[in-house]
Amino acid sequence: MYVCICKAVTDTDIRGAVEDGTTSMRGLRDRLGCSGQCGKCARQVRQLRDQTLNENSAQG
């Protein structure tokens, strides 16, 4: 699903970046471009980041 329409960033892109170690919002913006143009996706990007981090920490 597209999260950032401005830069065509999907939830899979965000989860992959977090799993690869990009865990800050600034890092995600620099790497993927999300939340850097209009900012409307920032809340959802943050939620996906936090969810992915929580899932990864629960696994091991």
C-alpha cells in the first residue's frame, strides 16, 4: 500500500528500510524521501516504523 504518494513510498519500503537499520524519521526521509515534501504521511510512517521495531524486538 502506498503511504507517501508524493514519493511513491510503500509500507513494504518503510518496513524494509527499518529492518535494514534505518530507524529514525530523518533517516527514513533521507533514504526513501517519505514525509519530506508535504508531510501528510509522517504519522503513518512513524506508526509503521514503531510497529516494525516492536515486531523485530519481540522476535528476538
